[in-house]
Amino acid sequence: MITGTGVVKTYKQRGKMLGAREVRALRGVDFAIPKGGAASFIGESGCGKTTLGRIIAGLETYDEGEVVIDGVAMSGLKPKERQPHFRKIQMIHQDPYSALNPTRTIHQTLHAPLSLRARQTGRPRSWIEERAAEVLSLVGLDPGSVLARYPHQLSGGMRQRVVIARALTVDPEMLVADEAVSMIDVSLRLGILALLKDLRERLGVSVLFITHDVATARYIGDDGELYVIYRGQVVERGAVDTVIADPVHPYTQSLLSAIPVLHGLEQPGEQPVVPLESLDESRSDEGCLFARRCPFRADRCEGERPLLQITDGVPQEHACFYPERRNVIARPLSEV
Amino acid sequence: MTVLLEGSSTSAAMRRNFWAGVWRVMRRKPSRLVGAVLMAGFVFMGAFGPLFYPDPLPRDVNQLTRPPSWQHWLGTDDQGRDVVALVVTGSRYVLLAALVTAVITVVLGTGIGLFSGFKRGRWDTVLMRITDMKLTIPGLPLLLVLSTVWKFSSAVQMGLVLGLLSWGGVARAVRAQTLSLRERGFIEAARGLGLSTSHIVGKELLPSMAPYIAMNMLIAITGGVYSQVGLFFLGVLPYESNNWGQMLNTAVFRSGALTVPSALGFLIGPLLAILLLTLAIVLVVDAMDEIFNPRLREE
Amino acid sequence: MSKQAPGVRIDGLTVVYKTPAGELPAVRDVSLTLEPGSITGIVGESGSGKSTLALSLLNAVQPPGRISAGSVEIDGLGDVVGLGGEQLRKARGRHIGYVFQAAQNSLNPLKTVGKQLLDLGRSHGVDDLRGLVREAKELLGRMGLDGARVLDSHQHELSGGMRQRVGIMLALVLNAHVVVLDEPTTALDMITQANILKIVREVHAERGLTTLVITHDIGVVAEVADRLAVMYGGRLVEQGPTREVLGSPRHPYTRGLIKAIPRLVGDIDEARALPGRPPTLATVPKQGCVFRERCALRMDVCDDVDPEAVLQGTRTVACHAVTVKEHA
């Protein structure tokens, strides 16, 4: 079980003019991912979803709040003491090309973490080779043909499978997949998504999926939770299917409306929400963070910030004063 | 490629593959082979060349400062010694000193650059300030000052001093490389997996920089040759053994090779040696990228 | 000023790349007509030859590649394959506008957008540079930007979506009427992508263009294109009106590709990845159908005979299995 409460991360950015500008990457985020569970962080680039994922994987620190892994709070520990906890959470990077060392064979790549694991758990050296073959089989690769190869001899999809296999070498409890399929050929993406889902079912690892493509979030399983993040704040949170089918926050609705419609196969939603584009970089920190782009904003939104809450008649949490269901997503013609 | 490689046989097989790959890369361009042959020639000359000549070299008082002839291919010096023999016997000091310079430059530069770039933070700041300070010390004047107290009679001493003076640039460059590499996914993944720092630096970072380091090493050799030849040419160091810089000094200042045609061979000898060595290195450097990159090595 | 949108006819185009293993075709015998005033989308994965095909439209395939056969006829310009040197340079920009892949990064980081615009104008011998700037501001304004401010900006001061708009402006500002957009929305966020696609559609209609969109994302084509062409392993395997191809894909690859897209509603278990992986230049089969290794409908004939593109109503499909079924 991995939980976070009020996680804040602020970057100091050197501005063009004198003085540093503070960029709030995360503004007090709560999350909870149960053992064997699944969650997705959805949002546009720069919304903080990747930062949050990296904090959860222990690759970045946070300024306020707390991250708790299996009951142990991370902020009280020294960096060395955190390592065994963060070992349980492995990151799958977006780019399978830079995630593997081009000068090392797949065998070498897997051997290093496995021999570390063998030492930690007191297993014999022979276990290393067995396990290397095993993790490759788990991700659907043929160990015999892959082990002796260099990354450049594998396709993007195969590399991403090797990356997942490498993460499995240290027996993780959770995989954090950051846009893990966006650089993979379209015809192969689903295979990787299915693999993550399959690993959840077979090994009981939980999966945190970070993406800007809402549709892929469905593939981690229907028991998963969806977090919609905008400018460092979770603006909507609930069961995957609920949030996708009945979003109430205008930002979630904008994201869903923006997904291309496969005309000929699908019929577009009747009430698409088109947000005002924020071409102006001087963003206001007053009131609702989405107010300036929101087509439905009211006076109250300018002065007061809505917090994540539950209101009557809405099954999911949301951060909007005026939650309203809108028919935004495209549906297959066969269903209409 | 389909066999499951294990344990020690893996590393032996990989080593074999590596050298087979090196051979493939070298064969790709004839110029690389020429460079490698030239370089082997210089190594042989430095190691065994002096053994072929008597010490001290015979002097022929009837043949002082002669132009090239069948008997003396590059002529003779002002004491009637054969220039070819001088170049060969003088190579040991020059090449050894240059090699020591290069090793020290690369080891210090890479070590400091790697450590600085990988640790970042306070260590980085301190080390880079030191590097900057070192870079601001002008090398040649310092050497001139040092030469008044130190005679550099042995090549190792010479190399040591030159090496200590020239690691700054490599350190800066390696640090920059490290900083960009450590952001790469595979380094981050290694940290996430909990692999040790020595593994990350030694097995992940260093091999990724191998072509770069090898290139720096080779170029540092030419740098080492130039600086010591320059020092001896300026005549600020008393010379106790033959070397190319001292030959140039005598050729120009004592025999007037710039105006006297008969001393031209005396001048050309060491110059030709330096030129060929530089050429050899330039030709071989071209292959480094392909040798250390598995993809380029195999294609 | 407004000309008739030109038509483009690509006929039997083959582009080969010189490799150590000999000359390998990246695009093989592709015939495709871009009707005047239409938007055509080419969909393909990595190694399908879609970007090479787009470059052929400008006769801009770089060595070691070359166009080895076929023609690209553009109305008012003639066969582009026969053009060379100065003529070709003038044609690029004047007749054919090109928005490069990752246009977000194709601007010169050292010069303001305005400077780059003037460079473009000068290299094409535009006399009225004021007019050019006016036109650029108008185009940028049309795309929802403050023209004057953008022209004064450097690349790093613009967001991804803004840079993409600048790329489109630079492609159109010389009044080109054939426009090629290579992966116009890759690396952009969903909302920005939707905006850019809307702009492409609107500008296309307003200026009377003939547009070609190259992408790996069927959704992008579905949003903007009238006609859809699917490429695989250097071959054009299916083409036809977008709605028809999406509604009832015939080539097994097209079917597989559409099935492989995660959707928001419906049974998620229906979505399937295609088995195998897309071929590279080196692994494309020399003879027979390029898709057979991953195909569920594979027959004996597929191993030896490359299926011809057969016209079936509004559609062209290159598949033995489909052709056999049609004739049965």
C-alpha cells in the first residue's frame, strides 16, 4: 500500500528578469494505491503527473506532505534507508531507447540487479541465470534469442518488454509506467498495456499508469482509480469507468472532448467542451486554477479555490463548484 | 547468438566478439589501418629502436651537417651523427613522456569529471572551482619557471608535470558528458534498482564514455609531444638525452637550418616524426566511435 | 490571388535507399492521387515509408536514398521528379509548403521567428517583404496568436502548440497550395492537438489547399482527412474515403490497426495488438506480400506474389485474400 498526503513540490526557476520564480509542480496531492491495485494519473504535459510519479518511485524528493510505503513514512528516513522501500516501486520510462544501456547486452542488463537481489536474499548464483530467463518469459520474450543481444538489435516494443523485465528482477510491488507506450508503434501498444494488466493479475503487482491519453488508462483494469491532474492539483478522482463515462469537472471533460473521433465508426459526443487555450504564460494563482480556460466559469471561481470534495449525486471526488454531467465522449455507431 | 551464455564463458566470448568487431571497424577504411600500422611503428620504435644503435652514436667528423644522401637518408647533424638514428633513439624519451602525460591527463580528468558530474552538489562546486583555477594557470610560463628548478631528466618526470598541467579540459568535458548521461533513463533505472554507485559509474557510465575517453587519450598524446618538443626547442631545458625537441633546437639555432640548405635534413627528421605521429593518431581516432558503440561496431 | 487548388498524382513511385546489403526500397510502386482541394491522410507505423513518400513530393529524398521510378505530377508544376536545382528550390515554399516532423524543434533557436520569415522571403526573391510580414501576421492571427508578438519571439519563448502554428504559417506564407504536414501533432497534448487539427481543417478550407497529412495516429486522420491511405512496409495497402475505410476496413492490416486503438467505451477485451512487429528496411520481404508475417488471412500465394492494388468501388486494396473474396 502506497499513500501520499498533501504532497507539495516547488521548483525554483530562474526567470529571464531578476530573481527566481517559483513554479508549484504539486499543490498538496493525496493519493492511495492499494497492494495489487491500479491507478492512473491523467493530464497535459507540465501538469505535475510525471513529477508525482517520480516522487512515488523515489527518484525525486518532495517539499511538504508525506509519502508512506507499507506503513513507513519516507520523510523521516535518510536517503540510504529509503532505498529498500523504494526498491518496491519500479519506474518504466517513456523512452525504451534511452532506458537501456546501449553498450550492454540484455544479459548484462539483467545480471546486475539480479546478482544484487541474490545477495540480498541469500540465493545461489545459479538462481541468477534461471531468474533472468524467467523474467524474460514473464514479459513474453524468448530468453534464448534475446539474452545475448544488444538493445539496438531489438524493436521498440521488445525493448520496452526488456525494461519491464528488468524492473521485475527486484521483485517490485508496484510498477510506475510513465507514458510507457507513447513511443511504441501503434500496432504494438496494446500488447504492452495487456502485459501490464497481465502482470497485475499474475504477480499481484500494482500498476500506476501516467499518461495524457485517457483511453489507455482503461487497460490497467476496471478496478483502477483515475486521477485527473491540472497544474499540480487533482481536479477529479474516481473509478476509471465512472470518470470516463460521467466526468463532472470541465477540465476532464475538455480532455475527453479532445480525443479524436473515429468518424465512420463513432459518433462524437453531443456536448463537447472546448477550453480556452492558455497561450498566455503568466498564469494566475488566484481562485480555481482552471477558471481562466473554463467555458463555464462564474464569479465565484475567480476568487475562491475549489478543493477536492464529494458532493451529492456525484460518485467521484471533484474540485469544481459547479459539477455537471455533460455528454462529451464519442460512442461507437453500433451502440447509438 | 541463440545460445544461452553463462558465467565466465560469457565474458570470454564477449571479449572475442569485441576484438572481432574492432578488426571489422579498422578494415572498413584503409586510412585506419594505415594509422594503426604507423602507430605500431612508433610503439616499436620507442620500445626497441634504441637497441639497434650503439650508445653513444658514432660521429663522423668528415660528414658534419650534411644534406640527405644514400648513406644518411636524412643527412647528419652538426656532430656528424645520422639524423635517422637520432630520431629513433630520441623517440623513447618523447613517446614515453607523452604516454605518461596522456595517462595522467585522462585518469585525473576522467576521475574528477565523473565524480563531479555524478555527485553534483557541493563536491561538484568545489572540484569545478579547482578545475577552473587550474585552467587559468598558463601552462607554458609555469613550465618555464619550473624548468629553472627541475631538470626533467627522466621522461616520467616530464610526463608527470605535463599531465598535472593538462587534465583540466578533460575534466570539464567528462563532467559535461556525465551530467547529460546521468539524466538518461538507464542510469536512473540503475539508481531505482538500487545498484551500487561503483556499478553505475564503472559499468554504466564509463563504457558509455569509452569512445570519448579513448579519443581524449590519443589527443593528449599529441598534446604531450607538442609541449615537450616546444620546451626543448625553446632551449629552456638542459638536455641530457636525445629527443626531437632538442634536435629541432640545435638544427635551427646552431646549424641555421632555416637558411642553410645542407642542414635541412636535420630539421626535417624530427618534424617528419611529429607529423607522422599526429597523422597516425588522427587516422585512428576516426575509428573510436565505431569501436566502442556496439551498433556501429557490428553493422 | 486565389488559385484553383492543384491536384497531385503520384504514379508508380519507388524510392530506394543504398545500404551495405544493396539498394532496398523504402517506398515501392505507390500510386496515389490527391484530389484538388482534398485532405488526404497517410497512416503508417515506423518503417512504413510514409515520411519518405512525403519527401518525394518535394523531390527532397536525401542520399543514400533516391527516387528510382515513378512520377509525381503536380498541377501547374509538372513532374517534380524531373525538376532539379533552382527550379526545385523555388517550387518548395511557393507551390508546396512543408511542415516538418517535430516542427516544434525545426525553428532556428538563434533567430526570431520574424527574422526567419524574412530569410525565407529573401531566398524566394519576394520583393514585397512588408506584404509578406502582413500576410504572416494575418495567418498567425487566424490561428489565434498575436502575430506581432510571435514574430518578435525566439523559439524557446513559444509553447509546443505555438511553434506548430508557426510551422504551418511558414509553410503557407508564400501562398503554397499544396501542403504536406508530417506528424503535425506528435508530442502535443490532447487539447493542443485538437486545436491544431481544427486549424488545419479551417485553413485548408479557407485558402483552397490540397493537403497531405502524414501520421502514425489513425485518430488524427479520422479527425481531418477526407481520404485515408494506409502504408505498410513501403507499400500502400489500402486507400479510400476516410469514413468508409474506418467503418469497414478491408485489408487485414487496416483492420488490425483499427482494432489496436484503445477506445473510451465498449468492451476493452475486443481491442487487440497485432502479432509480430513492423518490418524495417532490412527485414521487408523481397517478394510476396509485405504483411504476410503478421496476417491472419495468409495464403500460399502471399509468399510469392506481391498483391496488386485493386480498385473496388471507391476503395483500393492490395490483398490476395480480399481480392479472392470479392471475385468469389
